[in-house]
Amino acid sequence: MFVSMNGTVGKAPWPEFAHLAQRTGFGGVDVNVGRAMEEGLDSTRALLKELKLRSSALGLPVVLGKDDAAFRESLKKLEPVAHFARGIGSPRMVTWISSSSDTPKVELRKILKERLQVCAGVLARAGVRLGLEFLGPLHIRKRGAHEFIWRMDEMLEFARECGPNMGLLLDAWHWHHAGATPKDILAAGKRGIVHVHVADAPDLPPEKILDSERLLPGEGVIDWTGFFGALNKIGYEDAVSPEVMGRLKGKPPEEAAKLMLEATLGVMRKAGVA
């Protein structure tokens, strides 16, 4: 496993963002695929090699939740992005799926499954995997008129229905608030986990939790030994990306990056995986 820097450290243009990750000690970085593709594949590969950084996972550039025309238009971007991802050594893409909607669950599940199956086919031809993120906090599950998939096991089942190259974006924050356990990670196995995010949770009742108010790893109540112990047991060896919203608001990107890296490595060391 290696710790990768993502955009929650603050705004910095590409490629300065990559230089920030290198200066602050990260082993990987979330690549700004739009800017990186403008720079070119060879240039991006050379930059990552020079900085000794690994690319983590790229965001899915496809609109899943709007009308079919919007989906079809955005789908045109997927194949070139997928081949670029593979070319920079990051054959992983991710997207989140809201845990509530104004569309009934059965109807929305059918729509998303059909669209994700199309995406999975495009990605498979490029040798790229896709991770779906489930969202656990109660306030997200109650935001829309109809609750949607929010449990880890159900999202994994859905991902596997959509394609053999699909699994989960496992966020420790959502894992905790969805009531998942290390057993769920073990059940998913290495093939089931595409990418990992980390942030800690305060000791508050579910109705007081806000997705935008997270803690640094080690500051809250998440079972990091169980979380990382299970990831280690299944042989996960890719990026661990701290995604801490709210806690470091207003801090300069360099300071925020150092705090995120230090906190993440701290809980990984305690769990015996760093």
C-alpha cells in the first residue's frame, strides 16, 4: 500500500499539484486527467517517473445520474481517458453512487446497471477496473425521497452484476457509517477493492454526522487496526488516499498535505501495514 494525495488538501494547478505531493512525502498522487491529457501521455509518464510518484485512481468522466442524452454525450470521453489511465500505470477509475434519490430504487438500479455495464465494457477493453463508492451517512440516505444502495455488501453485489472488472471504492468513513466490518472487506477480497479513501469519524449519533465534517485518521472512533488488517489480509497493495473534508479548511495546501500524510501513516503503522 502507498499513500496518495488527493484534492482535499487544497487547490493547486497541475503539474504543481504533483510537485506538492512529492515535496510533502506522498508515494502517489491523484492525476488531474484533463490537464495531464493536455500535457500528453509521454510528458505525464516522465513527470511521474521524475517525481517517483504512482498515479492512484482517476475519476470516471461519465454522467450516470442524468438523462440518457447526457450519459451518451459524456460516454464519448471514456475510452480515451481509460487508455490514458492505463498508459500512466493507473488502470483504475472510480465514481460515487448516491445513497438516496428522487427516483424509486428499482427504477434507478435498472438505469444505473445498464449504464455501468456499458462503461464496464469500454473499460475492460482498455484493461481498466472501476470502483463504485457507497455512501453511508444517514443524512445522505435521507436526502432524496427514496433510499438507494448504501451498504458495502449490497454495493459490491451490484458492482459485480455490472461487470467482472468492477468493484468498490472503499472509503473508511462510509464503511464505518454504513455499519460495515473487517469481515466485509475480507468477503470482498482483493478483486473487490479497487481504491481506498480514509478519514476518521467523530463519536456522534448518526443524525449528527455530516459528510463534510470529517477528522484526520486517528482522531476519531474508526477501527483502523481492523480496517487495515483486513486490507492487508486480502493482499490490497494500491493507493490509500486521505479524503478529509472540513477538518483542515483554510490551511495552506502544503500544511494540509503534511498533516494528512502524517495521520494516515500513523494509523497504518499502528495496524502494522506501514
